[in-house]
Amino acid sequence: MIKKVNSKMKLSKILQETHAGDVLVLEDGIYQEKIEVWVPQITIRAEHPHKAILTNKDYAHKIMEDNNECNTFRTYTLYIGSNEVCLKDLVIQNEAIPSSIYGQAVALHVDGDEFICDNCIIRSAQDTLFTGPMPADLLQRYQGFYPPQKLIGNPSKQYYNQCLIQGDVDFIFGCATTLFEECTIETIKRNNPNASYVCAPSHPIELPFGYLFHKCKFIGSEPAYLARPWRDYGCAAFIECDMDDHILPEGYNKWNQTNRDKTARFFEYTPSKDLSHRVTWAKILDSTKATKYYAEFIDFLSFIKKK
């Protein structure tokens, strides 16, 4: 069933009356609320591209109604807890910018499996996009604090196609096996003398693939690393991407005083760039190996071939 929704309605209430297979079409406007999706196999799309804006302003140190700090994982504007959800042409944002004032502020948090995000704008500053589940240690730490249905930790596969994702610190992070294809990844101004970080993968060792940025464009004016491992064995690959000069020559950071340079799985094939200054622990691929990596990743992701 196709349901038209306007910004005077509460989208969160409409979702309680939505069923698998439904399509929600959001009319132009600003949807100022915190939204959770628990219905599987639904599509939420804008009637006109980027004219429906989902927005909120929670941030990590904000005191919530339960008198606890919000914590990174409660800051989301939009949370996806069900499988086979598709978002299209939306703007999803967290207004808690800049990060120098607000810290962590998630716009989109996805725990569901076989998730598709097509032609959306996802923007915040620090921790813009969380691709769940949480790392295993956090699933244990937040028992009794975070709702149990959000602490299951099931593996997740996600696909972002032709999206614009904006942020400054670790603004794409998590454990999901995720393909970013032909996306624009923008590092925004941080108001901080330290470099920014695009992604912070935390994939466990048993997952053969983590993040893959394929034919993406990296833009920005702030010096930035492509990735740093949030946990041991974090995995990210960059294949045939276009990178502005704000990406630092070394490319990657090991995360402060850790030894994650010994375990991180970072791969790159960027034929248009001189990669001679990349850190020695990142693996530079040739054309043949990059093609093989992409093909194996698509086979592992599997669900997007059915769409």
C-alpha cells in the first residue's frame, strides 16, 4: 500500500500503523522528530528528491528524560531496527553541529539487515552514520541501559547508492558489511586543529569484508584520514575513488596509542593518486586484485543482486 505523509503528521505514529510491503511517500517539508522503524520490507521515500527532511538535535552529553546522558547510540534522528528497509531521496540530519560543541551526534543508525539507501543526504558532524551492530564489548557494556531489542548484535549487510554523506570525525562507523557506491563523502569544517577521520570500522575478525567505497568521491577542505580502526580487525577498502587533496598522504591512522596497525584490514586501489606515502600496513591493490576484491565483496553482500 502507498501512503502519503505530510510534515504535519507524526511519522513515528504513521510507522506504528504500517505493514510489510508498504511504501511511505513523504511530501516536501521538515519532519522534526526522533523516528524508529521496526516494520520489515518497507520503503520510505521523498515525493521530490531531498525535499523531505528528517531532523533532530540529540547529542551524546545531552541529559535525557531518564536523567542519563544521551550516549552516542541514542542520538540518532532515524533508527532502522527491521530488515529489508529501503530509503530513497530523503535528507536525514542531526542538527548538533559543530562537533567541537556537541560531540557525537548520529543522524542515521541502521541495525537492520539487507538495508538500502538510495540518493539520500545524510549529514551531521561527529558519528553521522552508524552501521550496526555495535561491537561485542559494547553489546555487553550497555546491557540494562540500552533496550534489549537493540542489543541483539545480528550481522548486517547494507548498501548506499549515490548518497551524500557529510561529517568530520569518524562520521561513518560500525560493524556492518557495507557497500558505498558512487557516493559523495564530504568532510566538513571541524573548528579543530587536529585532522578529521572519514570512517572508523570495527568489524570482527570472523567477517571477511567490512566497508567498501567503490567509485566514490571524497571532497572537503579539512585535512582528513580515510580511516582508522575503531576496534581490532576493522576493515575498509577504497577502490577506484576520486579523492581531493584534503586526504592526507599517509591515508590511514592506527587510532591513538593502540596497536591496531597490526590488525586493521585496509585496502586501496586509487590509480589516479600517488600512494607511495600511504602507511605501510595498508595494502595497496593492483587492478587485477581490486577487480577480484570487488567481485568477491558483491558475492558476499549477495542481496543487492536480487534487487
